Amino acid sequence: MDQASTPRPRSTGVLLHPTALPGSPVCGSFGEPSRRWLRLLADHNIGVWQMLPLAPPDPTGSPYSSPSCFALNPWFLDAADLAAEQFISAEQLDGLPGAEAPSHGVDSLSFAQACERSAALSEALLQSWPDQSAERQQAFAQWCSEQTWLEDHVRFRVLHDQHQQAWWTWPQPLAQHQSAALERWARDHQDALQKERLTQWQLDRQWQQIRTLAADLGILLFGDLPFYVSADSADVWSHRSLFTIAADGRLSTQSGVPPDYFSETGQLWGSPVYRWWRHRLTRFSWWRKRIARQRQLMDLLRLDHFRALAMFWAVPGGDTTAEHGQWQPSPGASLLRKLRSDAGGALPLIAEDLGVITPDVEALRDGFALPGMKVLQFAFDGQSDNPYLPENIDGSRWVVYTGTHDNATTLGWWQQLDQDSRTRVMERVSGGFESPAWHLFDMAFATSAALVVAPLQDLMHLDDAARFNTPGTSEGNWSWRCSQFDAALEGAVKGYGERGAVWGRTRAGASAVLGML
């Protein structure tokens, strides 16, 4: 391919969830692993770090079905940094579960070990807290007073640990979020609640330091926001009237998508949908707080299932498939206007608009000048009007991917691809055909899209043993880790950055992404 001739500012990014970072025991963290990763990106002219939601995961490890829309995953808390700052002692650090676990050479995450280590670290924070300075205690109290979501989150966490069941099975006054009952209960659980507050404060402190470093290096942090909320979450428990769920946990309406070419019965997601009329009455207060919290954490935010802001598929609550749902309207334009006003006239959102997208969804996206997504793995079915073909990507308001966290790695995709599709790809490549992902990089780099993002697995030419998630399955997902910061990793990032620069894509060009909004 020839070098791109249009000298517009554009950039590249890498998709890597922090759990997959090497360099810390058990799980990637908000400490030196994140700092080292950011410096690696900056050194090689890459302007965007994309990740999955930073929220606590569900029992399968998925961050898309979290018990909190506002909290951070305790697995990310970096114990070494806490010890260096004397929030915990060296003895406590050495006594944590996983203290002897290797920081390098591990290619998978144990959820059980991550939970065990984070729980012990929270306990260490609580034990050491009385010895902390008045200045630190004041900073903590100030932070807590500013987090409107915090008390519901910590109470939900402790109650859930206590009852080991969904909130609707708890004693009725607690399940119904009755203030007097909660206050009486809280008086008997002060230490447990304080432990959760301290954990969230420290997570926020560490992440804000990462945000500052990223800004200093000129790197944008690109997050992800699930559209729907888990039924068994602090958010639904504390704001039940905003969701289609009864006090006993029964759903009057549930989420999903209709039958299509891939599924005769559609996809049933099983979470409550929004009672939009109630959100309107509150001027979308909950949504606005939710997005404001994410803006504290990220520069950009992918809004998953964007099409539901135009119309959403509402399935009767008792159904076991999504076949008998119906399309219902969403007040997406009203909500987006409020969010745009809150953000000072700009919306730091990327619309996840993959799949079958109707004109009303495109009109909503384009009416608010939101960038959309293109995935090159979807492009080579032989149809000249395929919207994912590089030549059909028009304008700069796009983020182009080789694949996402839900796709096979590009090598895995290539290994499974039919011969006709392989031929269509190879016909676009001059010279030898060596690494499928790197050829897709060139195709993506050559488009006019302001941003190209690739999963780290594609940079490293990894097969589906490194796949991060397979939709529709509940085991073997979310656990891949990059094994170490080594020459192979640096070489892959270096080559990606250099190749992007050939096409005029630089770290400095990341500002063009914000310029789209």
C-alpha cells in the first residue's frame, strides 16, 4: 500500500484491559503495571489506551454485568504502592495471598485468587487506618462526602457478603432500601462498611494518578459503558423505581435483541430495562450522575448497545427467549442533549453501532456528531456495499478496529476463515502475506478514520488461546493476561506505532479524536 497522502491529525490505540497487564502478582493493577504500559505506548507514538469497564466484575469475571455502575474493581488496587506510601506495612504486604505469585510469566488470571487477595488487602487498609495522619483522614472524609453513590455501594457490598444471595431475598426492610432499617443495620457493621469505603478511595486515588500520568504523556484513556444494568446490583437495589423490576426480583420486562440471521430465538440478556418515563421525571438524574462519574475516570467512553437509545427490544419478563419482544422508543435525543450540556457542549462518547443498524439509530448518532465503530473482521463477505470495507468508511468520525474484545483474535479469525474470504483479503495485499492482523492494520491506517484501535493480542500475532471473550459462553472468558513486559511486547508495540506513523497516525494526533466530539 502507498503512504496516506492526506496530512490530517489521526492516531492509533491499543485495547488492553488492566486485568491483563503483566508486572504485578495475581492481577494487573493501577500501580507500576499501568505506569509502565502508558510509558510504553508513549515511547512508541501511540495516543489511546482503550479498556473495558473498570467496574467490579460478576462471578464469571465479566465487567459488563457489574454489581455497581460507579465503583471500581478492587482487583486493581496496587498493594506495592500502598506499602510504599505506608498505607499498609511491609509485613502486611508480604502476608497478602498471592505475595509469592510471580509477576511475570503468567498468562491467565485466577478470579478466586484475585478476590482473596483484594479482600485481604482491604482488611489490611482497615487495620492500618487508625495510624494514618489527620491530613489523610480528612482527605478521605472529604472524598467520601463528594461521592453520592458510595454509601449505597458499600452497604450493598456488605449486605451481599452477609446474605450471599440476591438483594430481593434479603429481609424485607433491607431489600426495600428502607432508610431507618439500613441505618440500624449499619450501626452493627461499621468496620465492614469502612473497609469498603477505604478500598474505593484508594482505587480512585491510584487511578487518578494514572489519569494524570496519561495526560502528561499525551495519551487518552478510552473506557466502556454497558447500556443495561445487572438486576442484582447496588444501582437497581437503590433506585428500583427506575427499572422494570419488582420488589421480589421479578422482571416485568427484560432486555435482549430480536431473532436474526445468527439466532432464531434472538438473544435474551435478562437484565431489567429502563422505566424511561421515570427517568424523564427526574431529568435523567441517575444517567447524568453515571456519565459524570465516568468522565472523572476517562477521556472517551464507548456506549455499548447504542441502538437502544433510539429503540430498545422489550421482552416480557417471564419469557425464556427473546422471540416475543417488541420495539419500544427511547428518549435518547433528550438524554444526549442533557449529557452534552453537562459536558460543556461536547459529548465524549463513541457509539457502539455494530450489527444491523436502522436509519433512526444513524440519525441519532449523526445528529449528535458521535463517532461510530467499524470492525474489519466483518468486511470481507464479498458484498461491495459492506459498510465495514475500508473504502466504504467515509469521513473521520469513526474508530476502526481489527476486532474487539468479543471477537476472535485476528489470527484466530484467519484460521477459521473460509477460502473465498481469505482470497478477498489477500487480493488487497501487495507482496507476501505473512501476518493477517498487520495487513488489516494497514487497511485500517489507510482509512480517513480519526482513530484505529487494535487488541494487544493482534499486535502480538496471538491465536484464539488469547481470546478475551466469546459471547454466549460463561467459562474461559476475561482471564487472559499478557505474560510479561519483554522484548516481544516492546517489539510489537514499537512496530505498531511505527507503522501507524507511516500513515500519519501519531500520539499527538489523539487530539483529533477529541476534536470530533
